[in-house]
Amino acid sequence: MRMRLTLFCLSAALVLHQPVQAAGKAVTVAATPIEQFRPGHDQTRFGAFDYIGGFSFRAPNVHGISGLRFLDNARQAFLSVSDLGYWFTGRIRRADDGTPIGIDAAQLAPILDRDGMSSARKTSSDAEGLAIHDGMVLVAFERDHRIEVFDRADPLLSRPLAGVPLIIPHNELRSNQGIEAVAFAPPGGALRGAAIAISEQSIDSHGNLFAAILGRPVAAAKGYVEANPDHSGIFTVLRQPPWHVTDAAFLPTGDLLLLERRYEGFGQLGMRLRCISGTALKPGRLVSGAVLMEVDGSYAIDNMEALDVAVDATGQIVIAIASDDNASFFQRNLYLEFRLAEDTPACPA
């Protein structure tokens, strides 16, 4: 979801949007390293995470990143989506010690509809969630609420192959606060590879967030995808205002990591990570979990909206978080990496 900024009109006047016409347009990314997650301090441990490094970046027409997934085990190639209706892909450039310092081989392309066209309408192109499994890429859109499947072989040129049933009643999804996160559980976890979806601020009668286990999608020869009904159904996530869910990703253990944002006026930002036991994710359940990290706007954060989880060469769990700059003069594109501490306790329900 794009935050409503007090100075939105001013920022909109200062930022000129140029639509990208051709798929796979190369863009040059300028990056500035972020050596300290807490500026002015040498602290490296934040909650259950150790800061690895990160950078802020600028690239022509690259705005609104709201979902990001790695495409390889080396945490280099990545695919992301923006809420302006674009794919953004590239490779994370790293220093000799593995610290992320920039982006190479970057490309930008419009997300195509089923007619092979790009849409300039925010209502139909507001991509918020991204998940990858086998040969398929799932993208969740809000406003025009849907989850569509693209070809992993070349998503930048792919039309949607099919749609995935949302399960959550369409009339319960708020216009600009619908499905914000989609993720695939690991095959060996409690959900056995099922996909899940979580809303940002679409709430049930008890004020909790609608979410759903979508089942295990099976891709057929012509791109048709059906959700396996095993273990599928609606569950809810405890809503804790003023926090908004912005993304989710599964840990290798099968536990679910939630990225959340707090915004209470211009400059008053917060970011936190909440972990929920994978065994608690069942139809009809209300889940809450535990907060593993929480920081405010005095740290190197912005409107943090994208999350992925990977395992590094030493077997340690690494998370990557990226921000949505809202195409605003006053905000930044950020890419940050953290390592989960080995002594972190198991995630509660």
C-alpha cells in the first residue's frame, strides 16, 4: 500500500513519471552504502538479527517496490514487483566479504495483462505481493483484488497464465488494503509447500487480518493452475495497530516471518519483524507470534515493504528487506540484509 503523505502533492510535483514502453529495458542503478543500520552507532545486533549491510539506490523510473524474491541460492539474482505495475530485476553486487553494495544488470518492464498489454491504471496494476515456486511466479494485486500466475522462465515477457482462487470473500478485501503478501511454505514444513496470502488491513468482525492457506498449486501443461484443497482455508492474523503487514516469507523451518510497517505522520516511521509458528497456520485459527525486531525512524529504514529469506553458504538464515519510496522526493529505495541469530528461540503461535 502507498502511504498517504502530508506533502504528497508537493512530492508528486517534484517527481516526473516516464512510462516504460518496452519489456526488459536496461536501467542504471546508483547506490550509496549504508554501513550502520543505526546511524552514529557501531551496534550490529538488533533484536534477533545481526546487520550485514545494505544500500540506498536510485534508478530511472524505479519506484514503489513492494515484493522481492531471490532467483538463486547465492542471493544475487532477484525479481521484484512495484505497486506501479512493473517488474524490476537485477543482480545484487557484493563486496569481497559478501556485503551488499549495489545492483548490476538491472531491468525494468511493465507487468503484462492477459491481452499482453501494460496498464497505466493504478486500480489494475497495483502489484503488492510476490512468490516463486518451481516454474511459476505468483503476483498479488490489490484494488482489483487477484493473484495471477506468470511463467518463471521469463516473467518480464509473460502474460498471466492463470489465476489462483483467493478463498477470502472478495467483498471483505478493502480497496487499498487487500492482499499484501503471498508466500510458499517449504515442502518439508507443516504446510507441505502450500501458498498463503495475508491482507494488509482487511479485517474480520473481530478486527483481525484476513489471511488464507491457498493449497498447493499444480501447474499443468497449458499453464492452468488449480489449488489443491488439502489444508486450504481462511485463518486470521492478530492485528496490532498501528502496524500494517507489508510482506511475508517462510523460514527454512516452516515458520512464517512477517514484515510490518508503522506510519503515523510524515517522518514517523517504524519497522518490525514478527515470527509465527508454521504449525499454527491452520484454517480457522487466529495467530499472533512474537516480535523478533522493532525499530523506529531513527534507524536506516523507510517504507519497508518487501521481504525474502535465504540460506547463505555457511547454512545461516539471511533476510533481505527493501523499501517502497512511493515515487516521493522525500523517501528512498533501500535494500538491507540481516542474519538471524542462531540462538533465536522457536517462533510461538
